[in-house]
Amino acid sequence: MSNHLAVATVTAALRQVVADAIHDVVQGALVTHVRPGGAPAQTPAVGVNVFLYGVTPNASLRNSDLPTRRADGGAAARPAAALDLHYLLSFYGDDKALETQRLLGSVVRGLHARPALSRALLREVVANTDVLAGSDLADAVETVRFSPVNLSLEELSKLWSVLFQTQYALSVAYTGTAVLIEGDEMVRPTLPVAGRNIYVGVLGGPTLDRVE
């Protein structure tokens, strides 16, 4: 489980993975995590932009959360939300020099080699990011893993023309799964067992009452 900083921690860690992947690939390449478009544009002239464009409940874990309330309304367990994070990685640079495609190849290779966010990486990111102080994602049981997503031409068109309302940039999509965010409500401890009783009995053999 992890606290409310888990989503932001995943984004910062993914940005670090991408930065490591494009190191020395294109001179001066930067990695940002801003919304594409806008005025003035904040995406890099040369580099990669990591943008979280959607969050959905994790299909396999959404029903595994035990009942969190007792009959009297008290908390029996801390509720935990299981989420999948959907990212769009966009590449910017000089197309004549194939900079965008070189960056894309490096990032795809890096995420394929390191699909999971290691605990060491998460601790490093939290230590180097002031706004993430207090994040405990590195101690979570579940490890966040990234897998590529195949977006159709129609889906990409909707993302750029409707959501971002800006010109298309070479992009790939990835999903991070699963992020478990636990509530901070205090749980009343369960009373201990007052006593145990063991009863042993002998069952009689089967009998026939009658035959017809």
C-alpha cells in the first residue's frame, strides 16, 4: 500500500527512467512532464515529454478490497484504491536529423529492459524531489510495471485534437499497473480472542431406516 503521493511518485520515477534511457542519445535533450500544447509551450524543443492523461481502476484488483466498514460504521480496514496510470510519451526534435525517432527507440528499449520501478529508484526520486517528501511507494508490496499500449489512429487523433488541441508529435503510450493508494483513516484494533473451545465427538456409522 502507499499514500496519496503514489501517483506523483510514479510520474517522477518514469521521468527518471526516460532521462536515463536518452542519456547521450541526442545532445541537449530534456525530459518534461507537462501537458502538451498551451501558450506558451512548455514541452522541450528537443527531448521527451511524459504526460499522465488518464487514470482507471485496475480490473484485477478493484474487487479484492475487503469490506472496510463494520455494522456500526467504524472502520474495519483501511480502504485501498487500485489504479492503472495511462501515460503518453511524446518526442520532440529535428525530424531531418531523425532526433525524434532516435529518442523514441532509446525510450522503448529502456522501458522494455526496465519495465518495473525498483525500490531503489523510487527512494532516489523521493529523496531528490521536495514535493514528494513522505511518499512511501517504495515500501508498497505491489511493484508498478509499465507495458506499451497500442493506440489506434482514431484514439491518437482524439488525444491530440480534442484533449490537447495542439499539433501531433510522435508519441507512444504506456500503462503503469498497479498503484495501490491506501486511506489514512485510523482503524480500531480487533478485540483479541477471549477463549478457545475444542469439541470432539464420535459420529455413528450410516444406518438404513427402511428398504422399499
